[in-house]
Amino acid sequence: MKNGTKALFGGALMACGMSANAQTFVYLDTDYTGAYGSFAQSATVGGPNDVASAPAALDTYSSGYSAAYGTTTMSTSQTPTSFRSEGMWDGTGTAGYGYGIARFQQFFTVTADATLTLTWDVTGTDFFASAIVLRDDVNGGVLANIDMSATPAGSIDIFVDNDLDYAFIGGLINSGFGPFITVANVAQFVEVSVGAVPAPGAMALLGLAGIAGVRRRRA
């Protein structure tokens, strides 16, 4: 059986006037089969390489200075309702850009049927920031596959079922050896957040066709 970390934050939610059953993530240590583990990694040239695994990303952080790449900060973070990778370069160094990595492989479910919002902005990079992939973990059906080199900024909403396991793979990853962060002092990021399912009238606005036919996870 997989081990999971259930994110609880009821006091803050109640203070906002929300239900005690509001949607939060349940972060899982492994995939459906137990063969692959969750992890988060942040690293920079000239700095440390931080990896947290099983479960992923408990505020892992990395920042480093080098003569070529100045001070480049890469980080991953996790809260009950979101997980995020972020990078920033201070504009210094002889290379004229910052270089690093901040990525996730996160398996999860949710405490109640929910809407996931995937938001990203890598417009201050060389646009080779890899892809965002979200899929159901039981049969591999892809709910989202976003090529950030083609679409460097955006946001999409996806319905998720609390009876299913999901996998997210992505972050700030340069796929080549060229410049990465090219605009100084502007955060580049990928974030996944979870929220309430919209009212039925708004539900039609969500792209739900991609999740048809997914199987419920094994008890």
C-alpha cells in the first residue's frame, strides 16, 4: 500500500468561510504500482543540489552564485493546496543568463472532487523549459500535456475525481545547453493548485473530455 501525506488546514479554511471538507491534496510517496517515487529537485550552477523524495517537495530550496551565472535561485515548494517550482536570476555574471533546475514528479489524489488549476510563466527564459504533463496514474490517460516552449505562459483548469490517483511531471527544466533564465529579477514558475468544483453552469467551461474512461484506482 502506498504511503501518503494528507494535507490538513481546516482552521485557515474555516476562517475564510469555506467548508471543512474543502479540497486539499493528499501527496503520495509512490505511483499506483509502487515502482516510481515522488520527488522534487532544485539546483543551480555554483550552488547546492537539493532533493526531497517520498514525499516530494517540502520547501526544498537552492540558490548559488558563480562568476558566469551570477546569483540564480531555484526552488520547489508544497502546501496543502498547491505545489510550485520557481526560478529567478539576478542579472549578474559573465554569461548573461542564469542556469538551474526546479522540477517535480508528484503522485497525488485529492480529498474531494476538485478543479486543478495549472499555471505557468516562462516568458523570461529561453523557452526550452520542458513540458507539463498531468495524467491519471492507473491507466496513463493524459489530462494535460503542455509544451512550454510553444506556449510560454498560460493557465488551464482540469476536473479531478477524488477516487483516482494522478501524476504530475514537470517544472523548470532546460532541455539543452544554452541559456535558461534570460530576464533578470522576474520569477519564472510552474504551479499546480486545487480548488472547489465550479457550479454546474460553470462546469461546462472546463475541458473534461480528456478524462473520459479513466478507471478507478485499486482499493
